[in-house]
Amino acid sequence: MFVDCRQLTDGSLIETDLCIVGAGAAGIALAREFAGHAAKVAVIESGGFEQEEESQSLYEGTVTGFPYRSLDSMRLRYFGGSTNHWAGNCRPLDEADFLERPWLPYSGWPFKRHTLIPYYERAQAVCGLQAFDYDIESWSNPGKLRTFQFDPGKLLTGIKHKSKPLRFGTAYRDELDRVSNLSIYHHGNLVDIESNDSASHISGLRCLCLTGTSFRVVAKTYILATGGIENARLLLASDRVQRGGLGNGYDLVGRFFMEHPHGGIGNIVLSDRFTLVQLYRGETIRNAFVKAVVTLSPELLAGEELSNIYFNLGARLSRSEGERSASEILKYAREWELPDDLGTHIGNVIADLDDVADAVYHRMTDDADPIGTLSLHCRVEPTPDPESRVTLAAQPDRLGIRQVDLSWRPGALALKSFNRGVEVLAMEVGRIGLGRMRIRPSGKNGWPPGFGVSGHHIGTTRMHRRPDLGVVNADCRVHGIDNLYIAGSSVFPTAGCNNPTLTLVALALRLADHLKKHV
Amino acid sequence: MIGNIVSRRDLIRVFTCLGASATLFPGFASIKTASGKLTRDKAENVVGDLTDLISNQASAAEIGGAYLSQSGTAIDPGSVANSIIAAGGGPYSTLGETRAALCDQIRNDFTHGRTVLVGGWVLSQTEASVCALVAVTSAS
């Protein structure tokens, strides 16, 4: 059932067993898990069902430090959250991402990758993907779907799946509407998390609509699922009992903000323009759209003490004038017609007969398209850094909550890893005769000009067994508070280099299983 | 005038006749050139053995010029050519052998990180040196 909070009587009280704040990927994945469960569930969502300027403006904030995009454009504050502009790329974190790596400060998750595998398998369907299979051997073959023969001690080819992409809000709206034990309250904003005097138990949530209607939610258990920046903001802003904000006894909330540096780094000019690159361009296989990515091997990462990186390759068709003319003639011929400028096209084909013959030969023998260059994009694991952080600015938003100030930096290790990763890729591209790599020169800050970010907000309520090193424990419960949990990428202690959506959904499903035993 | 920006087309024209194509099609290079018996002797002719492998001298000169310009040092063509030949285990009796050895050297360069950045391109030290030879000999 959906309820418009603006229609509630001012001062209403909503009583429930479980309250999920935020209806993005994590919140929706969690809510779905409780369909038919004995627990009564309420979801509080700030926005409506499409983007509204007023709600979106609540995300405004300031950015200092390393350049960043505006905070109100990177996130979407309505039902479905940022999945409403999600690209759909999915890949689980790598084995090494979960481990403590002595060269990467603050690294190490409280559990290993295998713990998450059952949840990854379930998350795959939630994200609109086929079965969980990221084994390159399952998708490649020695023919059309071949992989580049890199030195496996240096580079590996991995797989990512691509969702359509699924807009969680659209995809799950009707399903959630039919769940009898679930109420979704939209256009309602959490403005204060209320606790007991020792800040060890949450007693309620004070909420407000932009129309001025106020209401309160009282639940047995609360989950913040408002995104990697807002989760920290709401804890920091709820500081009436605990100085510095709830769950912030060790001054960790908002710290360790991580984002994936990401962007174009150059290209590879192929030595043979009919090199088979289908798997790297992306291919639909057994109803799954998969795309090969290139990663540094675990041996290289550990041996040279680097953070994780992956390269994404994009292929650009490279047809000569004669090939383009031949293609045009064929296009018309299929319809039993001829192009108006047939003479010019025939002239182009004759003048370019070698290339045309080459293209026809490859089209007939191995279905290869003529590819001139492969564009290269790279995503890098940032360094966990307590000084890269979200804090509260003085300026309040329309609801009276202080806006955020984001001061972040990717870290020197990320830049070192990026440079070394590019170097290794260039060497391997040359060694195997794939072609030659052209790389963009470094800019002022050491990264290539135009190198950007991914819109991934990670680490501000990091997970650790110890309360002095993490905001939440391995169950995603806030240390020191018995009934407050956090869902989303803000709990990742390290970011890896892969897209976080699949992992945050897997963690949400794991949290749901945990809560089902306790609610 | 030799510029210092190496275009994509320049690069393709050169490297496809050095390491890359021979690596992808191992038999191709030697079939095409095996009949070319080397007739030169002495240092200046060794330079010719190497530069003859380049079918597009203009493109190679462009790359070589850019490489020399950024390194800021003059080279002695004879000694550079001899050291390239010697590094590969030469001298060789045919152009085919020379080409095969050069391809091996280029591959080894990439394996061991002996690379240079020329106009943004990551090239092997050997191929940059051969291009430099072309640049110097074509300028003289």
C-alpha cells in the first residue's frame, strides 16, 4: 500500500515493527524480502514517483577538496532512488577486496567473499540479471568469443553483467503495492532520529513533509537506507542526545568517504582491425548481456601493493569509404532497390577493393567487424581515508537539516595504482601484438584531464567488528545502538573497483535474513 | 619539419610492419621478405638493414623525430643500429631473419617494461630507436 504523507493528519503516529527509511536499491530490496512476513513494515520515502525539483533540492550541499559533481545531480530523491539513472553494470567485489591488505590502510571486511555469495546469487535476480556466473570460462570460447592472451600473472579478463538497466521503482512498484504487511509512505522526510537518554536505543523518527505536515514513526527496528551520503548526514544531524551525532562515539560517521575515480584513459589502436573483440564490446549470451573487463591479477596487486583497478574497453567501428559504400549498396539491395548515387558507391568500392574484400572475407569466416580502435576506460579503487569525509555545513535545507559538505580525495595509492595499471596494460597490449596504446597525459592533480567519478558513495558508515574502527558491525547494526541498522554502500569498509549496486543489494538481502530472525 | 605529435595513422603505418603484425601472423613477415638477401656490409649498411624493414618511411620518420625531439639527444645511427642487431643475436643473413629478430626484441621490450612514451603512444624502446634511425637517415 502506498500512502502520501502529505495527506496525513498533522502529528500522526505510525506504529510498525520495521521501519526502512529510503526506497532506493537497498530499501526496496529489503522491503521485498518481508512480503508475507509476520512483521509489519513501513518504508519512508522522501520523494514521489518521479523527480521533483523541491525534493531533489534537499540534496544540495557543498563540495570542497578534490573536484566533484554537484551533490543534487548525482543522486535521485524519489521512489527507486538512484536506480532511476543507474547504468545497470553489475560485478561482485573480488576476493581480495574483502581481505586485509597491509598496504591499503583500514582494509579488510569482517567476512570473506564466500559469505556474500548466496546473497550475490539472490541479488542477481533482484537487479534484473540472469544467473550469478562471473566465471570467464562460462562466457568465452576459442572462436568468436575469445579473450586476449594476456600474461595471467599480470592481467585477467573478467566478466560484468549489464542489467537493462532495471529501475527498481518502476519494476517493483506494483509488486510492493500488493504486499499486505507493507506500507510505503512517500513525500515524507526523516528529519530527526530520536533515541533514549544513553543513545543506545532508537525510540522514534520525526518526519516532515515539504508541505509542513509532520508525523512520527515508532518501530521496533529501524534501517537507514538513504544512500552513501545521506545515511551519514542523518546520523550526524541527529545530535540532540549524543554529541556529534548518533552512532558517532568514535567520530567515524561521515569519515572514509570513497568514490571510484573513473574515466577515459586513451585507446588501443589495433594492429589488425579484424581482431575479434566481441566479448569486450559486450554480447548477449544465453539471455544475459555480458561484457569482458580487464583487471590486474591478484598476484600483481599484492606483489606491487596496489589497489584494485579494472579497464573497460569500447570498440569503434572503422570502415573505409569503400566498405561504407558496399554496406550502403547491400542495404538497398536487400529491399530490391538501388541507392541514388550508385555510381559513386561503385567507384568507392572499386577504389577500395582490398579493404572491401578483406571485410567480406572476415564477415563470412569469423563474423568480425572492422574495429579501428578500442577506447579505454578505467575505474580505480580509492584509498580509505578518515580525512575524506562528509560533514554538516552551516546552511540548513528547507526542512531545517544542515546540508552536507563533502571533502574527499581518492588517495595517493589510487593514483599510483592507476599509473601502474595503465603501464602494465600498455606493455601487455604491445607484447601480445594486439596493437599500441595511446594514453592521455596527466593533468595538474596527476589524473588525466577529464577523469571523473562514478557517482558511487561509499564508506561513510563503514563496517568493522570494532566500534573504534567501524560505525556498524558485521550485521550492519550501528555499534552501541540495539535497534538501528544501515543498508547501502555506506557500510562498505573498502570500495573495490567494481560497481557497487550488486554488492549493496546482496548486503541488503543478508541484512533482511538477519532481521527476519530478530524482528 | 618534423612535428612532435604522432598521429594514429602514422603509428599504424609503422607498427604494423614491425612487431604487431608479425606477432599476430607469425609466418607473414618472413614469407614476404625471406628472399631479400642482405648484401651490405659494415656499420652504415646495418642501418639500412633495419630501416629497409619499414615500408612507410615518412611515418616512421615522424615518430622517430618526435622521439628524438623529446629525448633531446643526438644519436649515432651506426652504433644504434649495431646495438639493436647485437641485442637480438645478429648479424643476420636475410631481411626475414632481421625482421623476426626485431619482432622478438620488440616483444621482449614490452615484456620487460622497456617502453617509451612518444606523443602519448607507448612504444617499445627498440621500435622507437628504429624510427629514430629512419628520422636521422632520411634527414641527412
